Amino acid sequence: DQQVKQNSPSLSVQEGRISILNCDYTNSMFDYFLWYKKYPAEGPTFLISISSIKDKNEDGRFTVFLNKSAKHLSLHIVPSQPGDSAVYFCAASAQGGSEKLVFGKGMKLTVNP
Amino acid sequence: ETGVTQSPTHLIKTRGQQVTLRCSSQSGHNTVSWYQQALGQGPQFIFQYYREEENGRGNFPPRFSGLQFPNYSSELNVNALELDDSALYLCASSLDRGLSEAFFGQGTRLTVV
């Protein structure tokens, strides 16, 4: 039972354009959502998070949007850069923070120069 | 550089054997979690330790066990290895439970033959 779903395994965008990564969840108890970026041979690196009491959180080029009624969140990267090429994981927690995270399968983002 | 180091980086074991994986957390981080990432999947929560006590467990059998030590190091032990245990094992440490960010190590790649 996949509680966090990233339905698109990959995305390719041009440098400078917007990258939109989507994530759906099924568990209504999730109250904190995070995005992690992972390069090969490295562990996941925290990117940005959002609490369920908010619908948007922005940090530089990265913005996460949360639609609780649709159980959907998205990560927007503007402008996309080649260094953003990595696997991105959506994760959720029912503990209010970074505890006992439930991850999606990941999406590979490729930003072409 | 997250300050979380795992050893070894790669390991090959035979089915039925036992394995111990190690993690060194950032100083002061009293919470450590272990995740299993199978090929093509997102990390899956195994268990969490808080101040040397198990503080939550995912859907993993008892042959997966752990220890956390006062010096901010921890271990994941797996008995009676099965072929399906082949995966990347990640540890993540955080300053405390709740809203503090979790920092991941680079992982240990375990192959069971």
C-alpha cells in the first residue's frame, strides 16, 4: 500500500525553465511533508518542507505547494539549473516533523543545458 | 557533508548470515532512524531510536534490530539474511524528535548472495 505516490518516474526540462514535481498521498494523518534530493552515492539531502497548516512554503528557487483537500503537493523549481539534476523524493510524516518518514519512489529530474 | 557517516559503504553477505551496519551521528543528535531503500524504491522506515531506546518501528520483522550508544553512534543488525534484504541502508540523525531536520548518511549498500 503506497501511502506516498510519485507517479512520474522522470522529468526532463531545459535550463532556466520551471520544473514541477508532483506527489500524492493517501493518509489523512500526515501533517508534515518534505522534499529530499539525492545524488548518486550520496544520502538524501533535505530541500524544503511544509506543515499541513500551510499551503505554500518558499525558499529561494524552491516552492512547495500543498493542497490538503486533494491530498496533493508539488515542488516548483524556478529557474531550473543543471545542478538540480538528481532524484527527488517526496516524504511525509504523521509525527509533525522529520520522524518516521514515509517516502515516495522518487522522480529523476534532468535539467538540460 | 551532513556529519553523518556510515560504515561500511559496501558489503556482500551470504544468505543466512548476520550483518551489523554502523552509523555515526552528529554530536548532540539524540535521535537516529534507519531506512531500507530497495532498488527503484523510496527509503522505507525500519525503526527509530531516541536516547538509546527504540521509539517506533516500521513493518520489519524482529530479525532487524538496533542499538544506539551514548557516543552518538548506532548499529543496525540483521540476522538470518535473506536475498530480499539486499538494499541500500540509510541512517538519519536529528537533534531531537519533532520538527528538527533529519540528516542522512551516504548509506551502506548490502548485497546478499
